[in-house]
Amino acid sequence: MRRNSALSNGTTGNSEGAPNGAGPTSTAEDIARRSAIAEEQAFLDAATARRDTLTEHLEVELSSEAVDALERARQRMLRRQYEELQRAREGLVFGRLDGLDGTVRHIGRVGLRNDGEDNEPLLVDWRAPAARPFYTATAVDPQGQARRRHIRTSGSAVVGVDDEPLDGTMTAELVGEGALLAALDQRRTGRMSTAISTLQREQDDIIRAEATGPLIVQGGPGTGKTVVALHRVAYLLFAHPTMADQGVLVLGPSPRFLQYIAQVLPALGETAVVSATCDTLLPGIRVGRDESRTLAEVKGRALWQPALDNYVTSLLPRPRELKLRWAGDFYVIPEATVAQALASAVQGRPYHRARAAFAEQLHHILADAVAEQREALMNEMEEGFEDILARVDRDMQHDHHPGSTSTGSDIDGLLSEEEIADLRDQIAENTTIARFIETWWPTLDAENLLRDLLTNPTLLARFAPQLSPEEITAVSAEPPLWASSDIPLLDALADLLGEDHVDTPQPHGGFVADHARRQRDWVYGHVVVDEAQELSEMQWHMVLRRCPSRSITAVGDIDQAEAAHRHTSWAEAVQAVLGDRWTAAELTICYRTPREVMGLTEPVLKKAGSRNTPPRAVRSSGIAPWTLTITPAELAGAAAQAVRQLQQRWHGGTVGVIAPAGRIDELLTVLDDVPVLTATQSKGLEWDATLLIDPHGIAAEPRGWNGLYVALTRCTQELGQVIPTPR
């Protein structure tokens, strides 16, 4: 932080670099622009030099070997700092706040401290509280600020600045309107970029919200839902560093979507993150077939959670008298003792953990039974041989010298506590006893168990009585390969079965994500769900199992739901799993889709049964949506020609094609250099231009009006529609 009496030469508006050697025609405004850019270039140079110095210092620190746990923890912290600084080469500085009191704060990707005695911040991390006015201050509520400056850089060079007075002399609808609109008008690359320099107030409010429970964020197309969710991850890991030890799970709707967002969090300096879809959450399990929407809806219902719970409970052994053999003798464990041990072992434990707990108790019970029987035999012997035993005792006492180690059975034939403990260990390691327990309480496999249930109409009727006879018949007739809706059922069953081992502490350090990916029962510090409206109730159970603390951020648009479930509101979507214990938030401004295109969505939303107000578009592309009507025979050729024209107009950007599922193969034969997707596959993606093929065909698909709403809102600049005439 520093003080500046002249607020950057009074520059306002958009400032770009002017050519060197500008002649006498240069205006005062040109001079001010060049001066502002030169000033910010000097600061960027200083910040870059400081970053390089700190990086070199950390390299030296990290070269030494950690000798104890405290030093290893310190090295993990230093490693995170080092990786953050390494990733901050691009866009190190992007903002500045000039306070009413004359203070100046520069905002950047990471925080840097001065190399001075005062140790004042040279650069404020965008996630720090001191940086928040950069995203939230307005002329109406300046929050102690006189001006906000957006600094645009390319590599190590400052290429422009945008200034916003916050003292009431200028009003703007958006925070950093000039910088934001410039970013929105840039060509799309097919990969999501960070938006830390242009976040808006309602977005920042959600990013910095407390992570004390599920936060459900409703946002229409282009409102920045995904940007908000990913930047919230970066903020939470900054505000709660211990969260990195548990990691963060980011769930997306498809592998294509995860690829699209793949570089955002690493660019923000966050690596303790696992990205997955619900279909890939179970290690070693993959979806092997498609399924009908009807069956997907049936198997997505919350009724399966108690059904599977009751199913596993029915497989627990029932109390009965047990007869065990040890050292040639039989020992009978009474039914009442077995029942007590069973009740103690189960106590809410998963099946296999309960089995392990029961086995441990049975080892104790059998060892005690052996000791008691030996004591009883000794008592019977003593009744007939008191005199003989008395002489034997006197002889043993005479022979027993101080320091002798003879105890327990060596002296009186009875087992000491140490000998009983040793006996328990022998019993626990005995293969015959282990085989007996395995036969009475067998190890179960989740995949085999689920197949047994789903293919048996009698079992389905018993444990899922809410299903109709027709639904039971349809479920039991499915092929053996796993479909998408089977994954949450497998996950629930695997959780109810548990592992047959003792809990081990989760590893910490730089490889958290690697450990978490391989472990089904990993507990995450936070879970982010994108396109959350598509989740079934059983998939929500999958989410909650991975984050029992309920530190969850779910973003989506209920109006874009295309999944087989019938939910039309967030309350309906999450009630079965989260109840009323969740917080709602909303994003209301559409930044991506231009007004010209958003104007087409209102009648589509009405037909989709929307209960929400559509987001308000804040930008115009100046390009009206257009349509091309052709015959079905001309469709492929017309699509190919339209794509070529769009690629020429948006050279350096991206073009996407969206069509009904039944037309994809036909289009792929003539379009091999652009993505050709269904409306569902396009969810969450964006292109400069979208070519929409057969919108009526999309509307005719299941939940087709919702799909058409998705398809219409993927472009940032231009929308074209190719409409085949009826056959």
C-alpha cells in the first residue's frame, strides 16, 4: 500500500498504449494515457522483480531436507507458496484501488510483501479482504475508495488501463464495465479463462460466502455460474488453508466440460482439486451402456437409499448358538452372548466393519471361554487331590527363587492376563476360526450384490415396495453392464458394505488429489457441483457421502434441466437429501449471451414451465440472429457452408454446432473441424458463434424446451439457425 496525491493523472475511461514518438497532435488525454500506462508498467516491473526474488528464496528453502513432522508441514506450506508464485507469471497485477485518504493498493493474482522494515503489502491478493472493494465498490457505495483501475497486461507489458471514478462523478451499471465488456468481446478459445480481474459484485458475494452448509446458486445462461464456482474454490482454499489437506471435489456434467475448465484452478494456484463426473467417482467402475430415460428416472429416486440399507441389513447374520473348536475341544457360545456381541458390533457400522468388530469380540469370547474351562477343570482336580496339590505347592514355593519368571499356568495351572492376551492373538491368527467366521458372516461384493437385487423381481418388490410392478419388470430386465443410474446405487451399496479394515488417517501433502481419486470413501473439505440441476436424488446422496460436513457449493439453472428426473425447482431437486438445510443464492445478470439472442428465450422458457425470471443481458453484439430454411435433403450441405462462413467471420475464435441427437451422425459426415453436439452435451460450453440445426427437432426431444433454451444461449456473438422444412 502507498499514498498518491495525484490520482494517476486524472485518467478516466479506456486507456490504451499510443505509438511511440507521437507527434505534436497528441492531446492532453493521450499524454495522460501514456503516463498512466508508464506508471503501471513501472509497478508491474517492480512486482515481477519481487516475485522473482521470493521464488528464488523459496527454491533455496525447499532444497533442504525436512527432518521432522513440523518441518515437513512447513515445507508443504512453502511448496504451495512457490507453486502459486510460479503460476502468477501471467496477469500478476490486474487492478488498483485509490482510497479517498490517498492510499493506493494494487490487486493481483497473489499477494506480495515489500522487502522493507515495514513489511507492508506491495501487492494485495485478490482473495484477501482488503481487495474486496475492487469487486464491490460503486459510486453509490464507494467503500472509502475514490477510484478503481483495471490494468490489462500481455506477458510482461501493460497494454491498457480502465479507470472508474467512485466519487459520484461517473456511474456505471457494471463493476469495471470497460474491462468487463472488453473481456467479453474477446474471441473464445475453447478453454475457460480466469475472471479474477472482472468479477462482479453479485458474483463476489457468492465467492466469499461462508462455507457452513450447502449453497445452491441459481443462474441463467451466461451469468458466470462456473466462473463463480471455480473462483469460490480458490477463495475457500485461501481463506481456509487446512481445506487443502482434505482436497476439493469438482463435479461436472461431462468429460468435455471438465476439459473445458481444466486449466482454471491451476491458473489460480490451486492443485488440491479432483475433477470428476458422477459416472467416474467410483474407482475401477465405468459406465458400459446407455439406458432409457424412464429407467434412469426410476433408479435416480431417493427411495433406493433406504431400500439398499434394508437389503444389506437383511444380510447380517441372525443370533444363534455358535460351536467353536480350539485345541481339540469344542466350546459353545450361547445365543444370548452372540446376540449381545452382534448388537455391539453393528451399532451403525457398515457391514464389513461390523463383521471385523464382531470377529474381534468373538476372539475375546473364545479366549475367555478357554480360560474359564481350564479354570473349571483345575477346580475339579483340586477337589480330589488337595493333599497332593498342597505338597506340590510347597515344593514349587521351595524351588521358586527371586527373579524367576514362572507365572500363571506354570504355577497354578491357570492362565494369566498376559497368557490370555497371547491366546486371543493365536485365535485371531487361526485360519480355521477365520474360515468359520467367513462362512457364518461372509464377505460381500457390491457389484455382485447389486446385480442380485436388480435382476430379482421378488427382492425388488420386498425392498423397494414403492416401485410399480411395471417398473420392477423393467428394472429386472436390464442388461448386466452398468448404466449411468447404476453408479449411485453401487456407491450407496459400497458405502453400506464398507471395507474390512480399520480406518487409517488420510494422507496430507502435495499428493492429496492423487490419494483422493483412488479412494472411494475419501472425505473432501468442500464439494463443488456444476450443472447441479441434472443430478438425481441418488447422485445427491453420492455428493453428501463425500462431504458429510455439507460444505457444498452447487451451481446451475433449473430451467436448463434435461435429466430424466421431474424436478422443476431447486426445492424439489434437493428436498429428499438436503431437506431444508440449504441456502439459496441467485445470479441475475447475463454477461455472455448478447441481448439480440436473449430476446429469443422468453417464449421458450414459458413452454419449458419456468418459474424464474430470465437473466438480464448487459451487452449487445450488434448482430441479429438469422435463420436459413432448407429442405431435409439440403441440410448437411447447408450446415457445412454455414459453418465455413461463420469460421471466416470469427477467425481466431470458435464455432459450435448443436443439433437433435438423431441428426448428429449425419452432420459428422460433413463437419469434422467443429464440435457437433446435442443440447445436453453443449451444456456449460460457449463459442463465438453457434449454428443451431433443426431447433424444432430439439424441442421435440424429452424436456426439449429446456434443451432448446440451452442451445440458444451458447454464443457470445452470433446465432444462426438452420430449419429444415417438414417432410
